[in-house]
Amino acid sequence: MEIVLSRKNMNKCENLALQNGVSLEKSIRDSAKGVFDAYAFKSRVAIVCGSSNNAAIGYALASLLKDNKIGVTIFLIEEKFSKIGKILFDECIEKKIPFHLIEKGTNFGSYSCIVDAIYGINFNGDLKDLDLKAVNKINMSKKKVISIDIPSGLNADNGICSNAVHSYLTVALSTYKIGHFLHDAKDYIDHLVCAPLGYPILDDSIKLYEEKDVKKLLGKRSNNSNKGDFGYVSIMGGSVEYSGSVKLASMGLSALLSGCGVSRICVPEPIAIGLIPYVLESTIFPMPSKDGKIRFDKEYMLGALDKTKALLVGIGWGKSPEYSKIIKWLLRNYNKPIIFDADGINTLANMDLKELSNAQNKIIITPHVKEFSKISKIREKDILNDPIKKVKDFAKKYNIIVLLKGPTTIISDGENVLLVNKGVPGMATAGSGDILAGILVGLLGYNKPDINTVAAGAFINGYAGEIAQGKFNSISMIARNTAKCIPDAITKITK
């Protein structure tokens, strides 16, 4: 796992390094060296500089390129400099590095690449006037752009922007920042690398979950094992109106493909017979129904949960007054982990959430932003502006694990936060959430119900989606394509 910092915490780390004797000039030159080492620069390089210390890194990089006999030209948005920036700019002048003000007729056509040194992580708001014109020129050039720390215009705390540099490569300095992953970030960052600077790290509560972490969790299976060793799990959902979700769970086999021993599909009796042709490896457990939806019955509930290690509730449920009875009973009587997805979350949102705090088991909810807004009673806009804090606070308040779906998945248990930077546009299609939920319950059949297991599920799901989009395309891809690529993802992870 790699540490991910907020803007505030990154600034604290930098200030502590300065207090411990690291000079600002050394810090800036080290940053420039990190950028230099991250990309194979060739003549000629254009460096576009603003007036902050991010521009100072641009000047230090220009000097370094010159020392390595790589042609470089500096483009100033305006002749304004920070104190250290002026010192480093004057050094460039001494080395006879050419500079120009960006003007209407500026043409980057003869340059091999452009370095974006306009704004760093402290930018907040919208690009305006000369800055906006410079960013538009950079983007219109169609050249490969290397952004220093973060694409100029992108918010380092939430990844939101109205306009920003489209970066081919972003070189994060010291650590990754939250804004490298959330919301608009993936549309403005093609490739992301980190250049460690050796700063002391004051907060490690947010981390990027990686492939090696999934491999460690999946482990290696012994020959002397059987299906019981990897757990029975139940998927409780479906209705006459929405049978597709549980069909996906059975046809896609996402729970079984993720490694559990037995997957039990618990559906209302009227649709059970329709599922039989699609179910081979999974088992079907018909539930009593009312109006085509599962009806609460204690004896049937006990049968559905018999021997299980985990339960998924809510996919394809729709709405019914019976569901609050089912959920209340589960929270009070079932002592294994429960995943609430889709209409399971919507049902919870209309209940007294104190039931979550008093639950006898580990609860995991997997909302998208709209569902999270409904259950948390927080406006969607406020969630988007600071999603990590909102997710962490809600998880802590109710002692649950929250998985917030998005371009990058946010998972928190109230103490720590894991980010999963996996997934593709092709997964924005009906049923993708059902595949994820199936993977999660499958992993819970033989793993601890903790934040690492939930993050592993999100990683496998996103990785499978990436493989599927590579085989198909982002437009035609459907959820079952992701499900079929779960084995490919696990093979690549565990090799």
C-alpha cells in the first residue's frame, strides 16, 4: 500500500522537513530531479511556468535539462515569481536558457513535450484569465504533457475541476494526493507515478490498495481442502420486477469465481423456477413471497442462513414493507458479516440506523453517491466535495465498513481509508454493482470481514472490468463481461 495525503497534511510534512533542516532550495531541486528521472526527456522541452513554487520546480528542471544537454525553453504566463522562483529563474538566465511570455501566437509544435509547472497542490477554484488561456494552449497542442505534482486546475483534495491540464504523465511529489484519484482525475491523468522525496509522513490513515495486497490476501490453497474450508455464502435478493440481479449473480458466478465454497441464491418462490436453467454450480433456496417479493418468515430465514459465513442482501429487491422486518431480524440475530447493496441500502435508509450500531455482526454497505446521500442524509454536493471525510465519519458513527463506488473506490472502517484505483468507463452499465457485491460476499466466505477484504473485492472487480474492456470496448461492454474476466484478474494477481 502507498500512503495518500490531503493537501493540508502534505503541507505539514513539507513544513516539518524545512524545520528539520531541509532547505527550500534543496526540496525544490530534489523535486525537479524526481520529475527528471520519471520521464525520458528529449530535445526540445517546453516548460510552462506560473508564479508559485511549482514554477520554481519548473525552473530547477529547466536547469537540470540544460546540464544534461537537452534543449529547453521556458514559457512564462506572466513575469511574477516567488522568492525562490526568482533565484532559480535567474540561474536559468545565466545558463542562457531561452524564455518567452505565452502569447496568442505561441506554438508548441516544435517541442517533444510540455512540462506543466503552472500550479501545484495548493490550487483551489477555477482557472481564469491568463492561466486558463495557457492551459487551453497546452491542451490544444496535442503534445505529451508532464505535470509536476498534479495537473494544473485539478483540486488536490477531491479531484474536481472545471478545466485542467490534460496530463500524459503526472509525477506526484513525495506521496500521492487524494485528488490524483477522485472524480475528474482519471479524465485528466493518463499515467501517474510517485517520486519519493524522503519527507517525514505525519498521517498514514489513507492508503492506495495495490495488487500485491490482494495477492497476499488470496494466499495459496492447500491440496488437502474442501468446499467447506472456503465457506458457504448466501445471496438474498430478487423480485418479480427485478430478477436480473440475482440472475447475474448466478450466471456470472461472481461469488464462486471469487473463491467461496458454496453460493446459495435465496429468491422469492415465484422467480426460483425461472432461475433453475441458469444455475449450475450455485444452489437455489426459494423463499416465501408476497406480491412477488421475499416475505419475512423466521424458519425460512434460518434455512437460508444455515452454515453460511456471509450474506449479501438487497440486489433486485425493489420495495416492500417486509424488508425492514427482514433486516431488523438479521441485524439482531445473524452473527456473520452482511453486505447491504442496492435496495438493501435504500431499505436501511428508511430505518432507525441505531440498528446498525447495535448489530451482532460486521456490516458492509456498498452505495454509490446518490445512495450514500440517502442513507447518510448528506447532500450529494457535500459528499463530492469531501468524500473521504464523509465516508470515514459515517463508518465510524455506526461502526460499519462503507464502500463508496466511483471512478476510484473509497473504503473506510471509520479509522482507516483505502482507495482502489481500478475500473473503466465500460463498467458504467446495469449490473456492475451486482458483480461487485457477489465478489465481496464470495471473498467473505473465507476471509476476515475487514477493510482489506472489502478493498480486495473492489480491486478484483475493477481489474476484471479493465480486462473486459480490453476485450470488448467501453461502449458495448456489459456486466457479465466483467464477471467472465474475474478468473483472468485473479490469475494475473496471483501469478
